[in-house]
Amino acid sequence: MEDVLNVDLLYDLIERKDYQEIRERLTGMNEVNVAELLKDLPPHAMVLVFRLLEKDLAAEVFAYLPKKTQNDLINSITDKEVKDIIEELFFDDIVDLVDEMPANFVNRIIKYTNKEERSLINHFLNYPDDSAGSLMTIEFVHLKKEYRVKDALDHIREIGMEKETVYTCYVTDAYRRLEGIVSLRKLVISDPTDTIDDIMERDIVYASSHDDREEVSLLFQKYGFLAIPVVDKEKRLIGIITVDDMLEVIEQEATEDFHIMAAMSPEETPYLETSVLRLAMNRLPWLLILMISATFTGSIMMKYENMLQTVAVLSAFIPMLMDTGGNTGSQASTLVIRGLAVGEIEPKDFLKITFKELRVALIVGIALATVNFLRLVFFSKVGVDVALTVCLTLVVCVSIAKLVGGNLPLLAKRLGFDPAIMASPFITTIVDAITLMVYFNIASKILFV
Amino acid sequence: MEDVLNVDLLYDLIERKDYQEIRERLTGMNEVNVAELLKDLPPHAMVLVFRLLEKDLAAEVFAYLPKKTQNDLINSITDKEVKDIIEELFFDDIVDLVDEMPANFVNRIIKYTNKEERSLINHFLNYPDDSAGSLMTIEFVHLKKEYRVKDALDHIREIGMEKETVYTCYVTDAYRRLEGIVSLRKLVISDPTDTIDDIMERDIVYASSHDDREEVSLLFQKYGFLAIPVVDKEKRLIGIITVDDMLEVIEQEATEDFHIMAAMSPEETPYLETSVLRLAMNRLPWLLILMISATFTGSIMMKYENMLQTVAVLSAFIPMLMDTGGNTGSQASTLVIRGLAVGEIEPKDFLKITFKELRVALIVGIALATVNFLRLVFFSKVGVDVALTVCLTLVVCVSIAKLVGGNLPLLAKRLGFDPAIMASPFITTIVDAITLMVYFNIASKILFV
């Protein structure tokens, strides 16, 4: 826990040209920590230190470097060094590089893949961004039913370093169809003379290459697996997805929903690294749509202009009513959107949700109305008729808001849209208009204006 | 993949009393799938099928049953059967049961733990809900530096079934302080005569028992580990956290933020299982606070009552201006809240964020204002002076909204509050008031009212 290299010490050692010491300290360090050290160094020092890494550690570190540093590095090292990295990289990391990096970079690394790999890379690039296929890796351990446990362990010993995971091994038939799964734990604790057939699990949970990655993440959460196999349409095993990639997927899917729910196009690039123009473009179209929609609410206000001029005090409650309507509607829609995302709610639950939200609305609406009534009559000293108008509007618009907020995400889902669209901004715009109409109608009845 | 039992077949087999067939089909099924089958059966059939399970599968299935089914089951089986389950359960599952189940249930299961376990359970229950300690398990593999690889593998073979994970093994010194980590992969591919000391990793990433679970989840995401060790204040190893528990934590932390950001007290119970009263109570206090705050906005409108009566058309744009201000502010605050949650943004970035949001605000504000100006002058046929008032307000209030939205979450974080509080509802309430003040001030300058 002590012998670790930090930036200051590293600079010091570079200054003193004590490369032997740097090399010794780097060996045995975690690749993520080395990558973090490297990315903050000036380019020439970064390349210098990178060259001190052992070959297999170097490739691991490379995979964790930020894109910019990867680019700097590939542009500064020899062909031989590029080749060494590419040979050691896992296939899914190479696919990511080809997908994300500029053309000159890709050309430089693609040279060192063979024809078969290149064809496979192209195949992988064709999986939709949000699909199980795009998360797959092909480096898994393949076993045959007939193997003895002892031979299987020898096999893993031989090829284990080149595989992304050795903790779950896959058994297929002659047509490459998945027959069973064996964990390394099971292999280690089993009798060495047992066959794989004796010990493999046959109740297999798997994903299809075109499944949405959100569904795959729900499988991981449900079963607690370290890896899930991916099959094609003919049920042939074509890859696996490992749990470490899933953590990122769950985080990204949540981030995507946060963005959409705040009326923005989802963005995977971290905020501080996103350009101002891109940030603006992610937000502008949604704001425009919402702005235009909100003018409808304005026209309702204009329609009741005379009423507002006659009973001027009515306008004082408009912001409070609109905000409360928007807030209560957003609460319901957020719960339903999130429930849909984590698989706790399905569109068929709409009656349950409607009934539930209606009862919640009555409790909340009456409580808010009561507090408001007391406040208006005793502190603000407005007439009982005005107070009654405001409070009745509150109960009605809270109820409508809860129903709208609870059901629109379900409707969106059923129509094939992302339910997250039906969050605060849209719900607020819709509920605002309804609230005003309810308010003016109740006012005209109670106040006879 | 075929021989799997479904509910219909299970009912059929129960009817025919073919328990032998049920037992055979259950053996080899995934425990999560068995739990799913069981939970939908009527209680007596559920207990009947549960009794057909092999002892170790039974405990695994039990851990995955819903609380209600666990309760039904414990109340229907013999003391001996309860004892068998408790003996096979992992320690963290027992702690969860003691934490969550009613007293009579807990009394029945606690009987079968020994004194040492009971004391440890009490200790574990004292970790704060959101801490690393509350996620820990104590069933990990312990190795000594001096062991040879071969002996370590024998050791794992003996005790492996009782451990939550065998894929990462932990090496400690005489004072139980963590010295190194060895993966099972490394053990399997290493020379059997090497010592653990030769092959263990010394650059160890660990958590402290009182670390927030959100920090721990960021460690898992950063390093891609399958397990992370947890140490106490004296750096002694006291438990490990496994990655499968992390998936749930990431999902729950995001859900918590979604709830807070929609002005609700966070709720872990699924929506459909939460009582109406509880749903209402989660929402009501926030709605009250926001409702009272919004009356301040109303009083601003009252203050400018005369202006609204003189130039009535001004009121038509109030909903649009308020909504746009709220939406733009929420966009900025959502990005910053999420950035803070996933560790991409820190409070010290406030200058960068301010500058960035200001530039985004100018682009967005001017674009919105331009569209609006053209629409007002050519379609709505309002005077150029009114159109100018509205559009100038748009630019100013979008800018203020972006600054407020971008910085309040940072301020909240710095003051030790959850930044998620500073989301759409609060931002909207604050920005509404500011927007109205800006609007009326600009109107009085341009329209001389």
C-alpha cells in the first residue's frame, strides 16, 4: 500500500533520470492508476514513462488513457510499439478505438490487425449503439462438454491471460449453440476427473445481439452474474458481456434520462469537455418547442383579460397555481418514468397508477388547499370567495396534474417513444394551460365575473 | 436451455403429485428463476415446492424471495428447516433480514446464529444505511503471504462454496492489515510452487467502512473490479463489497436523485408497492415549501398591477417567459447535479461552469429572442416596443437562469447539502421571481409605463 508512485515523485525521478526506479515502481501498479499519472504529464514525459512500462501493462494502461493522450501517444511512438499495443489489447477496446478516433489514428492501428479481425471489427461496428452487440467482447473461454475438469483448468492456464474473463466459461455444441455454463469457482472445487458435462449449468440466461442494453442491464441486476452470453438469431454464441461494462451502462442510461427529462438531447461527453456550441444545440430545439407551446397558455390569460382587470387580485395567485400544478405533475411523471426504466412499472399498470395518483392527489390537494385557505383568510386578508376560488382550483388542478403526469409517460412508452420525454418541462407546459382554464372557470362561477 | 420449469407445468406436476419430476427439474435451475416461480404460487404449494429443493439451492432461493414470501415460508416450516436455511445463507443476507423483517420473524432466525455471529450482526446494523459498511460481506477468502499457489488453490477448493466470491482473495499481515490481493485467475495461471508473496498485487484500491456508497460505486466504475476490500480506521480488513451489489447501488442512487430532483423525499420501495399515504407524505412537505415560496412571485405581479392594467398585452407573455426561464435554468442545474453525482464535476469548477453557461445562455437566449421577435412582429402583430421588451427579457432571464441553475447545485454541495435539491422545482421558483422583476423593469424603461 506504500510503494506507490505519485506525480511529484515521478517528476523528481524523471528529473534525476532514474528510469530504473520508475520502471520498478510502475511494475505492479494498477493500470488505472498508471493511466491517471500519465495523462497529466507533458507529452514528451508521458511518452518517456509509457516506454518504461512492461508490454502487457502498457496495453492495459493504453486502454484507460483519455482519447487525447491516446492520440498523442500513437503519434509519437514507433510502428513496432503500436503493433505491440494492438496485439495485447482486448478486441472490444480495439473496436471502441476504431469507432471513436480520427481517421489517421485508426489507419495506424488497423494496419496491425489481420484480415479476419478487420472483417470482425466491421461487423461489430454495425451493431446499433444501444444494443447488446455493441457491448460484446469475443475473448471468452470456450469449453467442450467432453473435457475433464483437469483439462479445462489446464486449458484456462494456457489461454487465460488473453481472455477478458475466465470466471465464466461457455460450452457449445457442434453448431456453436450454447449448451451450458461453468464458473471457474465450480471448476476449482470440482473433482478433477469429472467431465464438464457433469458439472455445467443448463439453465442459461442470455441476451440477443440486438437486445437493448437497458434490458441487458436489468438481467445483470436480476441475476447478479459476472458475465452474460450473447447469441445471434440462430442461438449461436457470438460473444459475452462482462459486468464491469454494465456499471457504466447503468450510469449512462440514467444520465441519458436525466438529460431528456430536463428537455435536452442526451450527451455522453462529460459536461466540462462538451463544447459551448454543442451544449447550446442540445438545449435549443427543446426550448423552442416549449416556448412556442407556452404561448398557448399566454393566450388563455389574454382571453380572460377582462376578468383579471375586474378582480386584479386573481393574478397574484397565478404563479403559485401554475408552479404547484407543474410540481405535482412532475412528481407523478418522475416516479412513473423511473419505474418504467428500472422495470418496476409496465404500461399495463395504467389503471393501478391512475387510481393511486388520484388518491394521492386528493390527500395532497386538500392539504395544500387547507393551508392556503387559512393563510389567505387570516394573513393575506383576501375575501373568502377569492380564497375559495384559489383553493378549489388547487384541488382540481393537483388532481388533473397527477393524472396527466402519471399517464403521459405510459402513453409515450406505448407509442414507442422514450417515456422520459414526458417529464417536468412538457408536463408543466400542459398543466399550466389546464390550471389557468380551471382557475378562470371556477372564478367566473364563484365570483360571478 | 429446454428442460426449464414454467408455472403451468409446475401446477400440472403438483396436481399429478409428481414430486420426483419437480425435484429433478428444479435441480440445476438458476436460483433467481426458482424464486420467481415460487413467489407466484399459493402459500401451501410454495412451501411444498420449497421443500423439494436441495439444501444449498434452498438457501439461495430463499435469499431471492420477496419479503412477504420469506415471511410466509418461515412461518410454515419446521425449526430444523429454518436452521438449515440460516446456516447456508451468506452473512450479508442474514443482516438484511434482521434489518428489514418484523420482530417475530427475526426472533425465529436469530436463534440459529451463534453468539459471535449475533454480536457481528449488531455491529453491522450500526453502519449508516448509505455507507460502505452496510454493503459489506465477511465471507471472503483469506490467504497468507507464505502460502504456495498450490496450497492456496487447495484452500479455496475446501472453503470456496461458503464464500461470496473466490475470484479475489485477500492477503493480510499479523495485525489483519491488508497487504495484497490475488485474483483466482492469477492463481490458476501461476506456477503452483510460487508463493502468494511472489504473485500478489500490492497497489490496492480499498474503501473505508464509513465511506459513502456512492464513492464506492465510483471506485468500481473507475477500476472495473469484481470486489473491493473494506478497512476500518486502523486499516484492518473487515469485509469486502462485491460488484453485484454495486449494480443495485448505482440504480438506487440514481433513483434517489430522480426523486429529490422532482421535489420528493427519496423512496426505495417500488412505486406500485408504496402506500398512497406514504406517496403523499413524500411529496407534501416539498409542495408546501414551494407553494409558499411561489406566493412571493405572486406578490411581484401584484406590485406591477397598474402596469399590467395599462398594457394588458404584457400578461400574455408571462407564462412563456416564466416557463422558458425555468426550463433553461433546470437544464443547467440538471447537467451540474448529474456531473457532481458521477464525479465529473467538482465544486472548484464553478468558474469554468459560470463562464460556460454564460456563453451557452447568450447563444440560446439570442436564438430564442430572434424567433420570438419575428413571430411577435409578423404573426401576433404586437408593437415593436412590446416585442423588444419580451425579447430583451428573454435574453436577460435566460442568462440569469443559466447562472442560477449552474451554480446553486455547487453551492449546495459546498454547504454539505445534496445538490439534487437544486433541481427544476426550486430553480423554477427562484427564476420565476427574477424573470418577472426583469420583465417589469425592462417594460417600464421601454414602454414608459
